[in-house]
Amino acid sequence: MYRKFFTGLLSMGLLLMGYQHTSAQQQQSEHRIVGIANPKPGKIQLRWSPAGYIAWEIGNKYGYTVERFTTSVNGVLVPNPKPVVLTTQPLKPYSLQQMEAAARKDERIAAIAELIYGEGGKKVKPEEGIGSWFENQSQNDWRMSMALLSCDLSVATARAAGLFLEDSTTRPGERYAYRISVAQQPKNLVIDTAIVVTALNETVLLVRPPELAIVCADSTATLGWLTNFTRGMYSAYVVERGTDGKTFQPVSDLPILPTAPDAAGFSYYQDSLPDNDVKYYYRVKGITPFGEYGPYSQVVMGMGIPAVAERPIMDTIIVIDNKKIELRWLLPGDLAKNLASIVVTRSEKGSGPFLPIATFKTDKAPVYSYIDPKPMNSNYYKIKGITKRGKAIYSFPYFAQLIDSIPPDMPKGLAGTVDSTGVVTLKWDNNIEKDLKGYRVFRGNSAKEEFTEVTQEILATPAFTDTITLHTLTSKVYYKVIALDKNYNTSAYTPVLMLKRPDTIAPSAPVFTRALRSDSLKAAVLQWHNSTSEDVVKYILYRTNTKDSSRREVAAWDTAHLRESYTDTALVLGNTYFYELVVSDDSGNKSKDISGDIWFETGKRPAVKGWKGVVDTEKRQVVLSWEYDQPDVKQYRIYRAKNDAPYILYRAVEGTARQSVDDEIMLGNIYKYKITAVLKGDAKAEMSREVSLKY
């Protein structure tokens, strides 16, 4: 059964325009592995293929190893990333028994089993004949190409062939580089590894096959669509047909492999029409190497044209002075005799609509050329012949364009915002060029570094939404935009737009390096290192008294008046203080450092003020009085000297007293007085000035 299915699959594959995989491989080194990635929510799918038969044979024999390197986390590069081996054992094709079991669910696996384990894979040496050797090489290349085609159409088949792996251990915000290599290198040959770089947020946006067009003939419809821009996205296509424009069915049980792109980038597929009198509708969708289907193309409609021996053939197109286009065509056989008129039609797109631009009567003499005096930048021409019986016969469309070297104007008015979740919204003024194709947006973390394109497809409108990480030390993100016309001429880049990321990261904290009491200065002396963050805008120094936990701002300054020290003299002796230095950035994030405790105590207090004495002759006494504003005074000590005698402690009074009376005086003497205070903690005030009185 599997052999029968395999034969049918390959026969149909060859009928469906052939497979271009081999010719593409021959243009590059055959001794290498090529790979692609398909990020999905929570996982990354990997597919790879050998580029030549020898690499395929080595991979089938020894298997493949897959390693993962984490290159960045939240936009920050990882230094010296370490490999994580994702294949505990080399990935090899299923055994023949496993493939037979798996083929019951997916018949393509039967084809893989025949191609890998079948009898046709023998080797022929050059000594056995150069012709036989070349034939054997071609057969082996063909076997490998058909095997890879089967893998491109089915993930299960690729898994069975050892050419698929799904990594479900990925994390958001991380970017990976996958290294895929054969598990064992052959002697005297190196099979180069494949490197695939991707991340979970780099999902592949599948596009619809563009520019689908149709040309109908007798019982046939030839479809053409642009494939040169999607060759790396789709391996094959599904062509569907319907008669009402709503209900469609595939034209074949197997996917379609269209022709290789022509010079204009179009590939073609021809379908047989059951009835010339019925309108048929067609649409096309692509199939990725992961077996996923892209969106449908636009729908085109056509009807078969009853058999006509010949049709006009566009022969030559000449661009004159880049202003006019001359068309020349052929009317093969007896076609010229059967035509009543010729209509030259033109469209901006290969799919139409084609509008007449010139009509010629040909009943007397045939016409073979026309000069378009006012062509558009891009032109598709068809020659429409009207037979004498009134039937229209069309040539195939032919593309011509003026050489457009004038780029569109640079987009203007670029502006944007970043919200608190990291969503960037960009807008700019729309360009007014008629041939404008769209815009591309580029992003960088520095205005001086190389910018990376963040648009996955050309934007049709002057707006773009991007998502950036906020968990990075890079405080700004930069954007610029270019415009493109339909000939892919690009404008100059817009001036760089700088947007500030919402800052959720506090600045680096300052660091106190010194916090001590200076008895000579009667102050607390502070020194520190400032914050190293670039977005700091303000510093505030606070002082806290541990006695009552009162906190006061003592100084504030901005980065234009930076300082690294402060001397605080507004302190009360006998108290313990500590300081906080708070730094703020331009987003309001704050950091701080706290000094150690400083006990502000010198053991000395200022001298008692208002010290004076008055002699009361009537009462024969001296009245002494004073004022003192220091707290926690335990007692005052009064010293007295008589005439030239030295001072001795005369009296000690309570700390609440503000007056004392000396009634131990004698007439005819000079009395001198001084006072000091003793405070809590045995701190002493300095000796007051002398008060001298004569009695």
C-alpha cells in the first residue's frame, strides 16, 4: 500500500510543475544544514533540511543535535551564553517499523519510509561508468528533494524524518540562537551547521499570495501570482475553484507546486475547465514548511474561450526616453485575416481591470504596433483581438514600466508616545505620492547605533504600534521611518524620534563615606559619593533626632549644583542624630542612603548670659542674677574672689534658679564673681565673664 501511495505522490508531484528545491540548493554549498523557526505561544518550532544528498545521508545515519543559546534577556545581551542541548539523543528518522505505524495516520510518512529505507538508494562509483555515476547522482538528488517536499507539507512527516523539533522550554523576553548540526561529522568533509535566531514575540505573519491574475483559453485557466516575495514563506500552494464565488473546492488532492518565478516574479499554474460556458472563481493559499496554511488570495474569475487557432502575442516593448512605451505584437497564422479590430488595454495590476487605451480597425490592413504616449509608472498591457464573429481573443498580460528613480518624500510629522505598559504608538503625516507603496519603521536603543526594522510588512497607513520592554537600564528608545514607492525607491530617513521609556527603575543610591562630629567646628560633618545614574534630577538631605524621631529637611539641590559634603551646625548638644540622603530621577523614582548615628556632645556649653550683680547697701548684700537658655541644667556654681585673693567655689544653686544673694560681705572690700552651669551628663558651661563690685 505504501509503495503504491508513494508512486502516486511522486507522479503527481512531477505533473504539478516540478520541484525547484534542487536547483536552489545547487547554487549554494551542498554540505550544510539550513533551518527556520516558527515561534508560537509558549514554544518555538524548528525545521531544518540538508542542502545536499551527502548531508541528508549523514543526517539519516547519525541524526541531528540541536543546541540553544540565550543571547539576550529583556533586551540586555547575555555575555558568553552557554549552550543548552535540547536533544538528549541525536534526532534520527523513525525506524521502518515506526514509520509503518505512523503512516496509518499520515500517508506522506509512507513516502519518507520508501525514500529512506527503499531499495533505490544504492551508490554507484565513477569507476562503474561516468554516465551511470551521473544518473545515480541525479536519482539520489531527486529522492532527497521529494523527501524534503513531503516534510514541508506535514509536520508529522518532518518529525518522522528527524527534521523537526518543538522547544517548549522557552521564556518571554528571551532571545535565542539555535545551532543545528549533524551528530557526527564524516571523514574528510565538514557539514556546516545551521544557526536560527528567534524569540517568542517574533511570530511569523503569513501573507496572502499577491497579485493573483487569470487568463482563460479553450477549456483551460492559467493562474499567475507573485511568488518572488514569498518563496521563503511557502513551500507549496492550494488552488481552489468554485462556480459561485462563495463555495470552493481544491482542484487537486495534493498541494500545487507552481512554476519558478519569471522575470517579473510571477509563477503560474494551469487548470482544466470542465465547461467553457461557466464562470469559474479561483483563490490560492500557501502552505509553510511547518504545514500551516496562510490566508487566501483575492478571488479572480474567468470563463473558457472556445478554441481559436491563434491569439495575439506581445513581441516587443520599448521604453522611449523614459516617457513613452512602444508596443509591438504578432498575429500568427491566419489570425490577422480573422480579426475585425484590435484593442490595446492597460492596467496598473496584472489582475486588472484592463481598460482600453487605443482601438484599431483591421478589416482592411492589420496593425502590429502602438506607442502609448502617457504610460503610468507601472503598466500591464493586453492586446485584445475582436474576431469578425464578435469573439474576443486576449494576449497574455505583459509588464512594462518607466524607470522610476525618484524616491518619495521623507515622511514628516513623526511623533509618538509610550504608555506605562511599554506600548509605543507612532504617527506621522501621510505622503501624497500616487505611486506610494507604504512605510517601514526602524528602532534602536541609541541614536548612534544601527537601527533594526520592526515592521514585518510594509505599512499602508501612517501609523504603527510597537511593544518594548521596560525592564532595562536603557532609558530611551529611538525610531525613524522611511517611505517606499511601488518601485521600492526609498525616501530619506526621518529625523530620529527619541521617546523616553516609562522609568520604573530607581536610580543608584548615593553612599555616605563619612559622618562624624567635629568639636572644633561644633557641627556634624558629612561626606558621600553621589548617585551614578544619568537621570538624577534632585538630592534632598534630611536630619532625624533620635530623641523624638523628628525629621527635618536640612538641604536640597539639583544636579547643576552637585555637592559631595555638608556641614550641619544647627544641632543641639547632647542629642543623637542620623542623616538620610534621598536621590530622585526625572520619573520620580527614589533611592537613599542612611548615615550612622552621630552623638553631638562636646562636654561644653556656652557661658551663662546676662550675668550681673548689684550692691544693696541697706541690706548689706550683693544680689546676683543671670539668664541661660540651655536645657537640662542641674545646678549653677558661683565662684567668688575677695580683693586679690583667688576664686573659690562660693555657692551651688538649683538649675532652676536665676538669682542668688551674697550677704557675707564686709565694708571696704572688692568682691568679684563668676558663674558656670552643670548640665545633664555632667556637661559644663564655660566660665562666665567677671562681675566686680565694691562694697
